Amino acid sequence: MEGQRAVKSRRAFLATALGALAATRTKIRKLVTRKHSIGNRDYLFVEIETGAGVTGLGEASISGRVEIVEQAVQWFTPFLVGKDPGGVEEHWNRNYYELSRYRNGPVLMTALASVDIALWDIAGKVLGEPIWRLLGAAEARPQRAYYSHWSHELTPSSRTPEKLKELAAITKDEGWTCVKWVLPKGGSEAERLQRLTAEVAAVREGGGPTLDIGLEMWETFSTRSALEFARAVAPYRPLFIEEPAWRETPQALGELAAKSPVALAGGEGLISRYEFKQLLDARGAQIVQPDVIHCGGISEIRKIAALSDVFGAEISPHMYYGPVAHAASLHSMAGVRNFLMQEWDAGMTPQFDAVTKGTFPQAVKGSVTLRNAPGLGLEMDWAEFDRRYPYRSQSLRPPGGH
């Protein structure tokens, strides 16, 4: 009896493996794009359909530019349709290096990232394994995450040190171990410095000594004023200051990092390992923040992580986008030695839950753990997405997004 069960088990395994192998020989049938708006944010999702009925999910959201990126995604169509979806790395190399010498820039790299993520999703679904396992992780371990865009719901009139102190205590009691907020602009340089230092002091007092603090400076400081700010908030021990000055000036960032008493983070707008090499050569960040849907996808962010490790830098991926992007970012850091933490847009969780049939990863006590499900592990409810969040064409709104 035991022998018969073992034979049946082996037969079942072989049947599954042969089915998977057959599925990998299917062809890409078409690319589908879907646009949606939630609040003041635009989202662009990509589906790659195969002849075997397996569909891969990708995301190509970018603030204020989704209609442009959508055209770039569609540009890839003739170079993908009719090809085997397997061999993700070969697809990446062809799509980046061989189709055009004018191959970079945030629009093209975001489009390329959406294709890469969708192909990884297909690979996982075909093999019946989550992407994190395909990338070499033994199990889906909890990944630390910080509450991003924290306190953004406060109005200018209600944004007081007292309110921030109270909110920090509440957030810590909810289990979060790190928060990050965008530093408001306004007033003279001296007034802003005084106001922002008071904010940091209040959050430290309310959150206590163990709540980590990240400060999104949004490229709104000069190297001189950024250094002054870093020195002013250093007594409150923020974990990092993020993109204090223009990302196009890695040498200036390197000079700032060498003098700052607070670690520098940055890189959300850098879109390849080549651009990160310049930042790392300049020692312009101790924490790098590539965005998986802007830097070429899962395939490229893994290379950026390995490169950063050589320079002793930690990696904390940037995230501002939709449920597919959040899931892809989690998978991309599976087994990465120099991973620090994920950026998690916690305020969007209810909206993402509503359109993913309960499959969106959940933050629990400041960590997020992926499901043991094939591919990205997401199931999108497009009908509900269409009903709740139709696209409102906000791409022409004033700039200022992440």
C-alpha cells in the first residue's frame, strides 16, 4: 500500500512538472493596460496574457505620467507577442539593450519594469511557486516596514507639535516601529528649520526612544541648509534623512553625507545599476532606495541590491504606488543580505484590500509577510476596481508627486 501511494505521489509530481514544462512553452498572446485613480493618485497596471491561460500582473504607475508610460508599455507589444514568457533575464536584456540605443529614462524603465514583474508573476504561476522562492529564499520571512506618508492627513492648521506627539504615541501602540513623513514647506529658511525641528522633537517624545524616524526632505534643501537641518535634528536620533538635495548631484550628496551626523537615504529617482553606481562611488547615501517599478523591475533591483552591498550600503526600496508594486517590492527583497526595511503606504491599505480579494499583504506590528502563493500571490478584482476607482485623467495636474 505504501509503495502504491509513493508511485501515485511520484506520478502526480511528474504530471505537475510535465504540465509546468508544457506551460513554459506557451507564447505571449497580448498585453493589456488598465488605468485607475484613487484620490489624487493615478495607477497603471499591466497584464501579460499567454496562450495557456496564465496571466502575469505588472504595474507601471508614475506620478503625473501614466498616459505617457502606457504608450511605452504598448511599444513593447510587438517585441513580446509570440515569444515564450520564460527566461525573464533574457527578456530583460533584449528589451533594454537590443531594441534601441535610447533605452533609459524613467518612462521607459517604468514600462520595462512592468513587463519584468509580469513575467516573474507568470514564471511563479507556471511553476506553482511564489516569486520569493524562485529568487532563492527558503521561506517568506517577515520584512520590517515603515509607515510612509505618516501624518499626511493633518491639515496645516491641525499640524502642531502636540498633535504629532499624540499621533506618534498612537502609531507606536499600533505596533509600528518606524514612521516617515514629508517635511512641509513654507516660511523662510529659518522659520522652516525651527518648525521642522520642533516636529521631530515632538515625534521623538511621543514615540519614545525606540520609534525610528525617517525624514523625507523631498529635494527641497540646498547642501548647506540640509547640513544645518541634519545637525539641528541629530539630538533626536532620526534613522535617516531622505533626498535632501537634487539627486542629479551625487558629488554634492557625497560631501553632505561625509559631514552629516544623520545617515543619508536616496535613489528613488535613479533607474538603473549604472546610476546607482555613480551615487555609491560618491558615497552619497548609506541607504539606497530604488523603486522596483521605476528601476527596471525585480531583475534590476536585485542587481542594485548586490552592488550596494559591495559598498556597504543598506537597501530600503521606495514605494508610493499600487498593490502590485507593493507586492513586487516585497518579493524583490527576498533573501537580500543588506535589506533594511520596506516603505509601506499604510494609509492605502483599505483601498488596496477592496480590490485584491483579500490577497494584499498586511502589515502586522511593523512587519509584512508574503503569502505562500504562486507568483506575486495577488488576485485583482478589476470589476471592483472599475466601480470604485475609475480613471480620472489627472496626468496634467501640477507636479509634486513622488
